[in-house]
Amino acid sequence: MQANSLVVLDFETTGLSPNMGDRAIEIGAVKIKNGEITESFSQLMDPGFRITGFIEDYTGISNHMLKGMPSCAQVMGEFSDFIGDSNLVAHNASFDKRFLDAELALLSKSYSGQFACSMLMARRIYQNAPTHKLGDLIRYKNIPSDGGFHRALYDSQMTVKLWLTMLEDIKQDYGLKDISFSLVKKLIKTPKKSVHEFLNNQK
DNA sequence: TGCCAGGCCCTCTTTAGGGCCTT
């Protein structure tokens, strides 16, 4: 079982809204246990229609690359097995959750883990960062990267690094030995102006 | 071809509007 594991995931999609007919075209994910990367998942998938030039430019994923790739149903079925009962993290998780829920609903599948959002976390921990975009936060924290954002596995790998950096910063700044997923969920619900007080009370 | 959404969060707020994030 994977009760202690966390899956950090990122979708590339045909647009912003599954309610408007958008589909996933790539899923990238990294599984971590006790702060260590144990597995990864990366797969392009055919949404069943041509993607726009904007999405080709934005992601670097072309219609040519998607031709012959397995269907969303096949890939998401495999991804459902990958995530198991892990908790889930994504940057601006409300976006990735919408697509995960929509794709799995088409397969009559669901998942038992809970989502946490690295962007909402960063807005609380790094309140002075100029922006809370993933790429900008990576630069803000001087985390090594080659700047090749907007592919699913790469972005999920960068999100893992940001996530582990945030946990380490909290531990050091507030003298905490361990940070549970439930503590993270409470932190994300804490108003920004009360974050310092909240973390001080966790000792 | 060109267009689309939605949750969070702040403020000149809560009977609202707009920027930030994600593709």
C-alpha cells in the first residue's frame, strides 16, 4: 500500500477547461516517499482531435507528436493505478484536479488521496516572492533548472523540488521535526496574515 | 478561426470587481 506516498503531478492539456471540451495531452508525475523520489510517470496521449497552434507553441507538443499515441482512456487508466491511494500535489492544483477528475470520471474511476496545492503553499511561505508562478518560484529559491518549463514530467519534477524546499524552509524557520500532510492542508487554509502565528504554535 | 474556466485572495468588500495562476 502507498499510504505514506505523495504523487506530484502536472497535466499538459488542450486548453483551460474540461467543461468546455478540453482534454489532457500529457501527464507527468513523480512519486515520493519520505522525501525520496521512488517512481515517475510520463506519457503523451491522443485527445482525439487536433490541438491549437497556441498549445503547440506553449507546450512544445505538436499534433505530429500526438499521432499514434495511446488514448486518454488508456493512459489515464494506467495513471490511476500509478497514483493508488497516494495524496496528490500540483502547482495550482485546482486546475490539475479538474482535469484528473474529468478524465477519470470518463473511466468511472476515482481516487482516495487528497490534493494539496504548491501555489497556495508558496503564497503563504514566500509572501515576498515577486510572483507565484512555478518557474519564477524556482528562480526565486535558486533551485537549479534548465528553464525548460511546460512539459509535464519536467514541471512535476520542478514542483517536487519546490515542495521539498518549502517543507525544509518551514522546518528550519519554525524548528519543526516533521511536517505531516494534514498540517500542510491546515496551513493552506490559514489566512496569509496568520501563517507565522499558526506555524509558531505547531512546536 | 477564435474563443472559452474557475478557485483564491485582495480591497476602494461581503448586494463586487479584478488580478493571479494553470493550458
